[in-house]
Amino acid sequence: MMEWLVAPGPASVELANTVGKKLDAKLLDVEIRVFPDGESVINVVGEVTNKRVLLLQSLYPPVDTHLIQALMLSHRLSQDGAEVYVAMPYLGYARQDKEFVQGEIVSVGVIARLLRAVGVKRLVTVDIHSIEGLGHFSFPTFSLSAFPLLAEYVKKNYRLERAVAASPDLGGSARIEAFARVLGIEHFVLKKSRDRKTGDVTVEGESIPELDGKDVIFVDDIISTGTSICRGAEVLKKSNPRSLYAVCTHPLLVDGALDRLYEVGIKEVIGTNTIPGPISKIDVAPLYSEYFSSVD
């Protein structure tokens, strides 16, 4: 089997190092400088001709900067004769997978074309927002799931009372089923609506089960501003749960989201290291090492 080289993108150096060790792969030296105007200058040190290279770069904020860096790296590696495989743990723009309002650009489709243009052979992300988004890519693209890892972490580290899992919207039905199955607990889905022009979010509490004295775990793929879970928490607190938790794959947590979640009564927020940060407690490196160790 062909050996791997790993190119750590500037956004995901620590995760790339871990994946590289698990794959027993040599790490390329990626040197980067950023000019005062924000432009990146990147140099890849190492021979990559006829090599298989795994580039690992997550697209969290600043999203556009991390995207351009990934494109530059992919182009350089491909130009030098490498087979380029890209791991983007958090795929920025994946939420823009359709024309929600007339005239909107389907941004994930643009990302797909850009990655193809710079020679990417395969893309592997984690918990893409909507599986339909994969259909915009004309080369092999896959989404791995971190929800079993999140559930195992909760199972191992928390003593919960009569726990129940809650999804803040219908789109998370498959995710919450996978999470609840590992823990062997019940789950339910709240009804969320969003105004596509203003961004205002409304959560309704229809069909909420009995929650008195129970621990409730909100489960979502992305926590960005935290608005959906905050609205959900306000609804569920009327049913007197014992405590509220929130878990997610991608803890973006922008604009003071973490503080707002605590203010509405969320006891703890747990995420993965697709986006590094203080609550990124679950390592997704095993997902990538298992996947790429089996690639022919």
C-alpha cells in the first residue's frame, strides 16, 4: 500500500500532527507568513512527486483565509506531482447548499469547483451540515460522523439522570438518532423555523415529552451563534428539566455564543476539535486515521 505524507494546513496543525502519527506518516514542513494586508505566503518543504499527500485544513473563521490557504497548498502539491487528498474537518460554506432566497449563490458548489480546479483527488469532511451538499462535488467526497464519539464521551464522563436527547430542528433527526442509540436513551425533535431574510429563529415546543427531573442533552452539528439552542432551552425550561447540556461536532461559538448558552441555563457545552478551542474535548483524529488507513 502506498505510504502517506501529511501536509498540516495552518488552521489544523495539531490535528494534522495527531493524524500523521496514527498513520505513521511523514509530516511535510509547511512554512507560512502572513503579510500586514492579510495575504498568505506558503512554502512546502519536501519531495512530493508521485507521493500521496493528505492535506488537513479546517475552514473555521477566518473562513476565506483558511480556504485560500487550502487552495494554494492543494495547487502547489498537485503541481509538484502529488496525489492530493484533502481532509476538511469543518467544511465552511456547507450550509449554503441551495438557493434559499432567489438570487443567492450556492456557495458550497463554488467551493467544490475550486477544489477540483486545484487538483484535489478526494475530500473527506466531518458531519457536513446537509448530506445533499455532497452532490455538488464532481470528485469523491465523503462525510464522516463524530456523533458516536460524542456519545461515547458523554457516556464515559457524565452521570446523567434519566437522560433524554433533544435536536433543535428536524434537520438533525439522523444525527440525534445516532447519538441516542449509543447512549440507549430517548430523543425528540423541536420544531424550528428561520426567516431567510432576517435570520430570526423561532423554536416551538410541540410534542415535548415529560422532562421533569431529567437531564436533557441538546445535539447539533454546528453551534454558531447559539441562537437555536438558546431558544430551545427557553422552551424546555418550562418543563422543569434537572439540567441542560449541549454537544456538537463543530463549536464555532461566534459573537459571544458560549456566554449566551450559559446565561440561558446550559450547564456545559461539549464539542470536537474540528474547530480547536476550550470546549473541543473530543478528538476526531481516529476518524481520519481509520478512514485513510483503508484507502487503496
